[in-house]
Amino acid sequence: MRKGICTFAAIGLLAVGGLSACGKDNGGSTGTTPEKKAKIGVILPDSASSVRWETADRPFLKAAFDAAGVDSDIQNAQGDKTQFQTIADQMIASGVTVLVIVNLDSGTGAAVLAKAKAAGIGTIDYDRLTLNGGADYYVSFDNTAVGKLQGEGLVKCLTDAGAKNPKIAQLNGSPTDNNATLFKAGAESVLQPKYDAKEYTKVADQAVPDWDNAQAGTIFEQMMTKQKNKIDGVLAANDGLGNAAITVLKRANLNGKVPVTGQDATVQGLQNILAGDQCMTVYKAVKQEADGAAKLALALAKNESVSGTVMVKDSQSGKDVPSILLVPKPIYKDSVKDVITDGFVKKEDVCKGDFAKLCADNGIS
């Protein structure tokens, strides 16, 4: 039984599906002893699939650990699985008491988690669940809900545009990322009934390896060629993939005429929305996610139990993982200002140059 209580109410975390009581250890690592000073290691995945990892997650995580007076080591594997494992080995050897990872794939992530647990180090999956990894905790957003918001967003924008029997292309995230599977499931919970009723026609459906934006552009261009440019809506899993599609649409003079979804509320994504080239994005308040991971890491390091968790089932191991799930928010042109007001992005970054007037026109002052 872990001793003590760590509550998340103070940081505004919104768990989905109810609350679990503080109780027994979930069978994972025991963290540090009172005599050993806590040190948190964090491995981020890359900086190419989304700018959020370096512009949001890193500074928010560091600020949370600094505020708690805890040493931290935050590194980025830059999409290299070998480097991911090397960083983990170095952190374990350096004496981290808790290891927080965003896996590049579940196989690599599970190997790293196993090494950490064998060394008595507490483990947390951050943003992505490592399938069959057995992390002590998982912190993320409700990723099925993210996909559902994308599906609903695409329907809304197609309806607003008066589209009749639109042809839909689905540009999904990496097949090695469990989140991408959840995003797709959430989106199709909205879109599949439309396909079944013959209201919409799905003409393309493809995953983008490693969330690679350049590959996404090539894939979408091939979709457009095959359909002779007759694509009426694009379900893109994040802003990077969405921008890749928009770049192709621009070459065909179809940008702004074909709704495109996104995720992450990046500066580029928000600018695309203001310009009318992107239909919507999904905003995930990364500061809440980072604060949640920091609170969990500190509790784990101190052998404290945690309240406010829900159980998420690992689809491979069948085991439940104590988790904190946060609530995502859809962003359309009239709510871009909310992301700026929240401090997630800076006005001067979004509203520079040609976007200054678009910002003013949409209540961003």
C-alpha cells in the first residue's frame, strides 16, 4: 500500500469516466526511498512530427519540476529508436528515480520500461500508452474523444459548406502509435454511420508512417491523383498532416474549398484556420498534461498513492493501467483566440505579417 495522498484537483485535471479511490500499489516500481533524492528523467519522441514536444511539453515539464524543487533530465530522441534506448540507458545509469517516456513505438518503449522497472525505477507513459509496457501510470488526453471531435468537426464544416455526398480522404497518424489508433476509432464513430448511410463516401484511408509530414504530402498527392482531385473533405490526424494536405490542395487551387481537420493547435494550424484553409484543430492543454505527469512522478518517487485516476486497458496485455485522462477542446476560427488567451501560443507568433488583419477580424487583439 502506498502511503499518503496526491490529489489532482488543484491543477484542474478532468478525469473521464469517474474517479478511483486511493488504494494498493498497481504492482509496478516503488520509486525512491526517503533517503534518495528524487530525479526525474523524461524522453520526448521527436521534434518533426509536431512542434509541441519542444515548444510546449519540454518547457512545461521543466517548469513543473523546477517549481517542485526536483532535478530533471529532459531529452529528445529525435525519432531515432536506437537513440531513445541509449538515452534511457544513460538516465537509468545516472540514477533517475522515475522515468517518463513518450514512446516511438510500443516495442522500443516496452524494452525501456522493462529496464527501468528492473532497476527499481518508477515509470510513466506520457501522452502515448506503451502497449504491453506495464508502466506504473499513464497521463494523456482522452484520445478517442480527440478523434471524435475531429470527425464532428469535419461533419460541421462539410455541412456549413453545403456539401452533398462528399468524398472523404482519411490521413491517419503513425501505425506504431496507439494514439493514432484511438484517434481513428473516435473519428470513425462519427463518420462510419455517414458512410454506411451513403451520405458520405470514403475514397481513401491511409496511415502516415512516423507522422512524417513529407510522406503525408506524397500520400495525399497520390490520393488526389487517383481521385482526379475529387476529394471534398480531409480527416487529417494532426496539424502537420493537415498542412501537408493543404499544400497539395493549394497547388490544385482547392485550398479553402476542401475542409481539413487537425490537432495540436500549432501556430501553423491556427494560421491555416484563420486563412480558411483548415476547418478546425483539437486543442490539448499541454500544461495540464505536463503538470499531471509531474505530480504523478513526484508521488511515485515518494511512494505516495494517487487519487483521481481511471483505469485504461492495455489492448495487448489486457491489464488496466492507472491513468489521468484530460479533456480536449475543438477549435474553429471563432475560438482561435481561446488558445492564445490560454497562453499555449503567443499572439505575436500567430498574428504576424499577413495574419495581423485576420487576427483582428476574429477578435484577437
